[in-house]
Amino acid sequence: MRLLFDPESEVTDEEGTTALGVVGQPPHQEEEGDAFDATRDTLIRLVAEYWHEQRESAPSGQLTDTIDEFILTHVLDYRHHGTVDGRLALWRQEHVRAVLLEWLPRHVTVLPDEAAEHDAPAAVAALVDFLAAAGVLDPRSDDPGRLRTLAKELRSAHEEAMQDPRFMGPAKFWMLTAARNGVDVRNKRALDRFLADARAGRVPYGEEQLAQVMENQFTGFFGRALDTGAGPGGRSLLQERALPLPVVVLGEEEELRRTAAGSGLLGQLDEVARWLGTEGRPVTKTGRLKLADALALARHLGTDRGRGEAAGPLIHLAGDTWENIRRTDQLPMLRLLVDWARQARLIRVYRGRLVAVAGARAAREDPLALAVRALTAFPELRDPLLMGPVWDVPSDLYPRFDLLLTDVLATLYGMPAAMPWPVLWQSVRDSYLGDDGWFATPEARQASHRRSAAELYAVIGLLAEVGMVTFERGTPAALFHESLRDLNEPEHPEPADASDLSGDSDGSEDLAVRDDVELVRLTELGTYAVRALLTSLDRSAPAVGDLRDADAPTLCAALLDEYDPASARAELAEWIAARGGWNSARPAFTEALRRTRLHSRRHALLRLLAEELPDGHGPEFLRTLRYEEELRPSALFMAQAQAAAAALSAQGSAGRDAADAAARADEDLDDREIALTAAESLLLMRETGGEEALLEQVGHSSGDAAAFATMLDVALASGHPDQAGLERLSRIDVAALRRRAARLGPLRADAARRHKSGGTRKRKKRR
């Protein structure tokens, strides 16, 4: 994911893959956190500045005096951490509801005497207004006016939610209770006295509310805090943040359709619906086929064949036995197929009969659509997959099977190389089974993990039978070598390999170079179907060609936020071709740049187009923008930056040569263009770092201060089209900069002398 102000910040590893061997954890989470913090701080500053300027020009009393930066911080935290995609510039009505009705109530405590200071609806409205005014609100967002209106309409509901015990922890409950009883909660002694009185039963408090609060603590401890919330049916409006997915190239649909048509399991799912027909067969009170019909369908499908030895520890899927059957649950392979068809919405219970869904006929007749339905339903099949007719010991995979399997498929999705099975299993074990078996012996825990590994291997094997996954043996790709060497307790489901991966030595040092490691990857059919599964879960799963029919602003936003350079180049080529060529497409890109008024975002987009437009159109497009008055400064600045970079690259040098390269790049600019470039540089620095950062960067010495003052005068007289930005630059206190530089100059000179002489001189001890 590229953050709003940092287009180079991506959550990927050095090879460009996502979530290498770790299900559910980004490889560079710390780096992403730093980038987000910087982006959030920049946004808050810009929103506050925008709000101040709007208040000065608005009628008296129409806008609040200040915007609540504390609440705004939590609003941006919600969008980054409490949603699947984490996109700060994409806002829809469901996001406004979630942040006001659940995220803020869960994460913020507002005391009664502070309520007027924290206007959350106004903070949300200000953020959306700024993003729209700056031209960076994602085009896929809802209408800004509607979002603003919704925030105002939810004010009362938000205030009620802030007092809702469902969203409180014990600390918030007691803080609010004390404040309502007139206690100054900022006074620790007064608060301690109140809590002592409460424990002694001398002050009233809501016992039912406290019980609800403690229940929240209990469910949160076991990872079920989001099972309740402000959504329909009491469900949470919040979502777990998911890793960004790589851009993929999908196979030709006709070829994928032929592959799916050859799958025996998919054919059996279709045959279940075909056999039942629209008339259907009667079911029991539990929704199962009656025994006679179940046996007839089992024989029709040939479920006695099952999976044979490939079923592994899932022995109930080895094949049904039709002799001495007294209950339908004694036909587990049939149960799997029927439940699978039901979850795929191919069949359903209607008026006491199990019937084929008439609306699914088109999907059944299209093998590719049937494959997508089958894969989308697969994570919901934990009962028929993991629980046979007699199952004394429950599977460790069972509790979170749907999430686990979805994460496994998301990890395999888009991998540039087949993934070693030991790495995949280790990541599953660490993410989902790491805290299990607290009281088990190491031997029992290892045996349990080995069984779970074999079960997962068998489950994925079913997808291999459908044609969506392949297992093969070979040498792991280089990007997995470090993960293989880091394995501490590698486990493998196949007994033949157990001796290689356990015992006195775990063998992990050898796995990276062996040529017989079990490797697993998605096929083209699997990639197509897994993408459909992920998008059904609101995950963004871009594929080259997705944006062919999008407008230019949507295309540009998606390319900046989701695409790697190679994929962006391919997407741009398709988009331009769909519009009849470059000459027809160019005006749309020009308009998209014009609408992007935030300098940092415009520069990121301009860089992307200059570098990734196909057929060499990038440099030519950059030159033509020098004749677009509004875009001219950005184009000049970008051209100069590219020229300087190219000169440095050609020289293979740095340091002092940078100034020479930049000077040569300036030679073809006239005075007005030099002034515009200087203005653009200052505007960009101030936007991304603020006035203090700008002064800090240029105020290293009195000479730099004087040069900065001259550069500022040139910029203010340049006629740059961003007049509001020039007005902000004009308010910079150059005199203060000079005073500070004068103070720091002697100190820096003394530090330089000490460094040159080899360090600080030792002081003589006083006698």
C-alpha cells in the first residue's frame, strides 16, 4: 500500500512479494508504521491549516474556532487500522458510521466537562472537505456533501455511543463514573478515594453497566471483541486490517474455463444440483436428506471412491461405505459434496425439500463461474472437512478454520514462485496455533502440530484435485532461503519426509539448497478463483486490465496506491489502447493532474506517468506540460529533478557533483522558469514538512539563511499559480531564521573544528 504522501512506502519485501511466509503479518510492519505516522501528522497539520483559512473567510459563527486534532488523529488511525484496505483518502458512508459510532467510542474517553471541546463530526467533515478541496479524495469515495451531512446527522448517535458500556473498558467506565459523581479525575488522590469508596459500596455506580464492561474484557481477551458492535444485528462495524495484495495478470478465461470443465469434483457439485432438480427431495428436521435418498445420491455420485490415501488423517473422506448405513452422517463424503453445493448456493432447502437453485443454473453451466462459487464457499466447510461421523479429538484447525484457510490462500495468491510447504505451515502454526496447548507437554504439542499440518495438507489437496493448487518437488526460490533457514521446528505431513525434518537436527540449513522440497502454488485457475474470494471479502485484489473502463482520476489513484511499476506500465498501455491511442488519452491525464492540487500527490502522479507511460510518451508528456500554465511549475520541477538524477547517474558520483549536475540542468531555463521551479520547491517542502521543517532544512548557517531569503523573494515574485501557497510562504519569519542561524553558526563552526582536530579537548581538572 502506498501511503498518501509517501508513494515510495510499500509493505513488500525486497523481492516485491507480500507476506513472505507469514500469514497475517506484514514483513516490514515497523517501517509502514513510521510512514503512516508521518503521513498522519502531515494530514492533521494540513487539515487544521485548511480549516483555519476556511473559518477566516466564512460568515461569523458558521465554523468552529479550531479543529480537534486529537480526534482527527483517532479518525485517521481508524481508517488505517480499522478497515480492510487502510486507504486514508477513500471515504464512504460506512466509514463515517464506523468511526463515529464504534471506533471513537472504543478508543477515546471524553469527560463530561470536555465534551464541547471534542467535536468528532466536525473533525470528520473537515477531513473530507480538505481531501476534496486538495483534489486527493479517492474518486471511488461517496459524495463529499453526503458524507458531511451524514456526519452531522450522526452527532446524537455518536454522543450516545461514547457512553455505551459495550465499547468501554474498566478504566473508561470508572473514569466516567467518577466524573459524573463530581470527582476531579485529574487529581490522583481524589480518584483513588473515589475508587476505594466504590469498592466499599459507599458510592453508587451502574452494576449492570460494569457487568457489560467486564464481559467486554473477557471476550476481548479471547479475540472476540469485534463480535459485538454498532452494526446491524449488533455486529461490529470495524474490520481487521489486511495485507495489500499484489497486482496479478489473470489467465485467458476460455483456457481457465476448459481447465475447470475437466475437474471431477466440480462436476460432482453440478451433479448434486442436477440430480435434485427443481422438484427436490424431502429433508429431515435437521435439513438432511432422508436415508434412502442419501444412499441413492451417494451411489449416483460414486462417493465410495472418495479421496483414498490422499485423505490422510481426514479418514472420513477416504470414501463412503454403503453397507450397514443407518444414518446419513455415516456418508461423510456425500455430506461434504452436499454441504459444499449448499454453501456455493447451488442448492437450498425450500418448503421442506432440498432443491436446486434455479438462479444458479447459469453458473452451473459455466465451469469457470462454478469454480469461483466452489472456492468462495470452501472456507465455510469446516464441519464436513474436519469432523467425521466419529471424532473424539477435535482438530486444532477447527476454531478459526475459515480465517486460517483464507489467509493461506491470500498468502499463496500472487506469489512469484512456488512456496515451500514447511514455510507455509510454519507461518500457519505461528499465527493460529502458537498459543494453543498451554498445559500440554512439548511432545504432545508437537504431535498435535504434526496432525494439524497433515490435516491442512489434505484440505489443500482437495483444491489440488479441483485444479486450483499444485504440489511439486524442487529447489526453493531464493526469496524463501532466509525463511527456510529460520525454521526452528519444521514439520511435514508426509511420513517419508519426517526423518529429514526432525530428530537431532531439524535440517533447516539444508532445506534452502535441497532439490526435493515440497512446493505449493496456485494455478492460474486458482489465482482467478482466489481473487474472487478475496474481493467478496472487500479485499482489494487488483489485476491488470481491471481499470480499462475507469476514468482517468480513478485510474491514477489506483495506480499510485496499489500498483507496482511493471503492473502500472501494463495497465496504462491497456487503458490508452482502449481510448484509441495516446493522442486521445493525453487530455484525460492532463485533467487528472490539474485536479490534483496537493503538490506532493501531483508530483507522485507526474513521476509515475513520466516513468511508466508506454512507448516513450512519458518524457514527451512532461515537455508538453511546460505549456500548461497551472501544471508548468510541477513539470519544470520534475524535469529538473530527473535531469539532475540522470547527470549524477552518468557521472557515478555524488556530493559536490550534485550541485554541478543541478546547475547544468538549469541552463535551459529562463528566469521565469527558474523562479517557478524555486517556488514549487519551497511549496513542496512546506507542504510535506511544515514551516518549521522548512526553516530547519535551510537554516544551517547565516549564509544559508540569506540564500533562503533571496530564494523566497524570487518565489513570491514568480507568479506561481498556487497563490494561496505563496501567501503562506510570505508569512514565514525570515528574520527569526537569520537570528537562529546566527546563533547556531558559531556552535557548528566550533563543532567542525573539534571534529577536524580529532575530537573534543579534555578539560583540566580543578585543584
